[in-house]
Amino acid sequence: MSFQFIVDEFLSGRRIDHFLIRQFRNYSAARMQRMVRLGYVTINDVIAHCDQVVYARQSVSIRLVDPPDKLYEPEVIKLDVIYEDPWIIVLNKSADLIVHPTGSFDSGTLANAVQHHFDQQTEVRGLIRPGIVHRLDRETSGLIVMTKEHTAHRGLMDQFEHHRVSKSYLAVVEGLVEADNQFIDFPIGRLTTWKSPLMSAAETAQDAKPASTFVSVVRRGERRTLVEATPFTGRQHQIRVHLSAVGHPIVDDPDYTAFAAREDRIDESIRSMGRQALHAWRLSFRHPIDSRHLAFETSPPDEFDRLLIHE
């Protein structure tokens, strides 16, 4: 299978193998160097050599003769695809999926499912690799975007790094939140407990960095509140930590309920949903290729309504 590319300005001056692995992220540099050495790559219709550099507007062609070597193992897992085009895919992640393989979880992830989905679109297995530009906790459901090629990946990463992506979450929290709107700006750092993976908004937190979240009440129940939380920074577990810090931990949050600054004890006899009640419900950004403004919204699980009712 053969492919042709025109070198973008931002890739000008890169060595040919480095240019090619930006186009085919499932291939290693060594694998690309082998195909260059064998004469399967040309620059402006002239056979390339391994130490050659590419420049803007040059034409690069490659005949793929080797299979990919950096694959997420494709797995048949049901996906809820909200939007898809040749550059990106937006999904509604279920609450039981880790975003990508990590640690002891080397399969059964969203990335494995998306890899299978992409493999159905090409003749060569692994030709498109899911590009991870942001993450959701395993127990958090809702909207997530992935990329399908390097230009889109670079464009979306730039938007995330410069805080030009808008994300809003719905959460059911313990207690009745008094203020209709509040701005939480406690710095967040590592919990001081040795080797703890948890974060903290306490003054004793290690390596704390500025963090801000806007929280507004959507609906009050009998003992709990449905809130919308919009983070303006991207700290790990930010919404969970901030809501716990103001005394309203997210229902069924296994990590941060114990740290909540509450005088009253949480009544564990009332309804539970078995996972933290946090849902990424709105996501908007500029399309990384054509700059269209894209906005997506997905409803939270029905359990959110039931959590507000005390029985």
C-alpha cells in the first residue's frame, strides 16, 4: 500500500524517518529506517536515504511493506461514537473503561476498543492509531476526543495546552450546596502520604500548582446536589479534589470522600451508584484541521436523578 504526503512547515528540517513516524504513529523509527534503506521511500520522486532531511512543500511517498509494530491490541468493545471524521473521533465513554493501557491494565481499555474500530476502516491493521490528547478517570463517564492523524493530534494538543478547550462536568455531591455559584481556586498538589497517588488541596500538599473550578448548582435534592463543574486548569482529579475541599465530595468517590471538610457524617444508607457520580457532559473546541467550532453534549446516566432522592 502506497501513501504520499506534502511536508508541512512545522515538520520542515526533520530527518526522513522522523517525518514518517509522525505520519504513521504505529511504526517505530527503526522500522521506518529499514523501509528507507530498502528504497521504499522517495522525496520528490527520488529515492531517499536514511540521513536525508525533508523540507516544506516537498512530496514524500512511501510503500508500506512492513506491518505496524506499536499497536494497541484491538478488542471488540461496544463504543458510543458521538462524532467522527477523517481526523478526530468523539466518544461517550462508559464508566467502566480506562482510557488507555497502563500498569496492570494492558487490555480492555477505550484505546483497545478504538483501535479495533479504526482497523475496520483501513486495509492494513494498525494503520490508524488512537491519539490520546486528554483523559477521564476510569469511573468517570462522558465525552472524550481522540485523534486519527498527526496534524490533528498536534492541533488539539496545542488547544489543550493553551486552555482553549472547554469542558464541563455534571456531578452529584453530598450535602446541599448553599451558593448557587462559586469559584474554587485552591492550589492542588500531591498528598503528603508517602507514594500516595492522590491529590490534595490542603496547605501541606506537595508541589501544589494553581487550580480553579467554577461550580454552579443545577438542582438540589433532599440531601444531595447536582452541580455543574467547569475546570479552568487541568490538574489531576481537580474537580473531585475541589468539591471535597469545600465539603461536598462527589457521591461514591472512593478516594476523596474521607478528606471532605464536613462536620456532619455522610449517610451511607442512602442511594449509591457504585462509582463516583461524575460525568463529562459538555466538550467544545476548534476543529484542528478546518477551525470549525465543534460543541458536544451528552446526558448523564439515569442514576444521577435517582441519587438525589432519599429513601
